[in-house]
Amino acid sequence: MTNKKIDEEQVSQMISYLDEEGQEVSLPREEWKRKVLVKLLQQSWSDSDELYEVIITALEYGFFKAITKAVVRLFDIDENKERAYTVKSIVCMKNNMWADAKSVLEEYIDSYGTTPIILTNLAKIFYQEESIDLAEATLWAALTKDPNQESALELWAAIRDLIDEDEEDGYKKALEQIADIKGSWRAQLMLASSALEEDAVDDAINLFKEAMSKSFADQEVLYQVSSSLIKIRLFDEIFDMIVPIYNPQKHGPYTGLNILQAYIDTENHDLGMALFQRLHAVFGPEIQEYLDYFLTKLNKLES
């Protein structure tokens, strides 16, 4: 249960980003840190929202030590205290400062009370300390407040699998516990993915429908469901479940692109072109590369 270290391949990888002229540039990690990260931190130093985004980007690339001063700065200026405390605790964890991370979260709870995110991160610390019962109880408290935290669900499944190691389907049973909580939909998506791995397609479809209903057709849910359906070429289900409720303004472009792929795969040029025009009108340059690709495919259908 140690903090995962960056392997040699990750250290040597290139980082791609868009420069000020919108051109894609690739740099070695260390060069990106010197030339780009430092500049981004300087530019965002007085804006908590922008500084938070830069810190998250740096975390995703594994620059845990390079952002410690920025995290202190965010902690000082951010009016969103939950965000500031959470980021500070995460950076402590990433730098193997587990006691400091716990102190940060306990300080937040003493000052502001508990929230699902704060509790989830506290549970991660208990899990690291091998205080499994305490981790389980804390995580359950977090999930009953918000059952759709992805990292909380993954940790919950791991903890329950550890506790119930002698039982079959421990992962499934753990997620089913959360699926019963009011408002849960992410557990249903995870169960559906597991069902597809076992070729239990009908079970997966029912779980997808339940997730869509409970989430009120959330943007992320529609995208995940449509992606899963297109992957296994269940085109009728896409047309029956997704197309009638898809709204570009509400659900974003990527579910629409999945539907467009389904139209192309079923050689439905007219409906494909109509959707293409809607996506182009709403999103335009944001997804131009994808639109160019699909237009080529649609033109081939017509020829």
C-alpha cells in the first residue's frame, strides 16, 4: 500500500501541449517543467481557479514536488476551502507525507465539517495505514452522501474485496451495495461494464438503462453508455436508448460522435449527415478534426 512511483518510461515520455499560437508542441518532461509549467504557475499565481487547473495538470503529469509552493499559494488565496484543503492533502499523499495529509483533512473537518470528497481522501489515508475497518466506515459515510465518486467507488470495491476475500463475486457485491443507495448511477455503469466482460449483454443493457434513468440522462452517463454500445456494435440499442434523448447543447459533442459512428457503421447516410450538420453548427472548431474525419466517411457512403 505504498504511493505509486513514476516508472522510467513515464519519466522519459514526451508531453504534448498547445502553444500560444494554437500549435501542438511536444517536449521532454523535464523541459516541459522548466519552460511551460513554471510559466503557467507564474501566470496563474493570483487567480485561484487558474492556479488550481495548473496544479491538477502538473499532478496528472507526476510533478508532485514541483508544485508544493503553488499548493501553499492556492491554500492561502482560494475561497473554495474544500478544494484548497483537498489539493493540499493529495499533494501530501503523492509526496508520501501521509501524516501531514491526515492533519490537513482533520483540520478541515474541525473547521467546516465533513464532505464526501474530504471523507474519501481521509479513507485513502486509513487504507494506506492498513486501518481497513476505519477506512471502510469512513468511505461508507462518503458514499452515502455522494455515491457517484469514481475514486471512492474503486476504493470501496478494493476494501470490500479485501474483507470478503473468501467470497465469490466480491467486486460485484460491493458495487451492488452502492447501487442501492438513492441517486447512485456510477456503480450501475461499473456493474454493466463487468457484465459485458462476462458476455451478459442483457444484464448490462438493463444496468445502462437504470444508470441513465437515475442520472436523469447525465452527460457523462450518456457518453459512457454510447461508447460501450458502439464498442460491441449494438446499434439498435444506440438508436433506441440514446438517439431519442440526445441533445447536443445538454450532452456535449462526444455522445453525438458515437451516434454518428453508428449511423456510418449502419450505412445511414441521410441521418448521419443531418447529425453531422447539427454537431458542426453547435460545436464547430471545438471538434473540427473529428468532423473532418466523419465527413470523409459520410461522403464515401454517398459515392
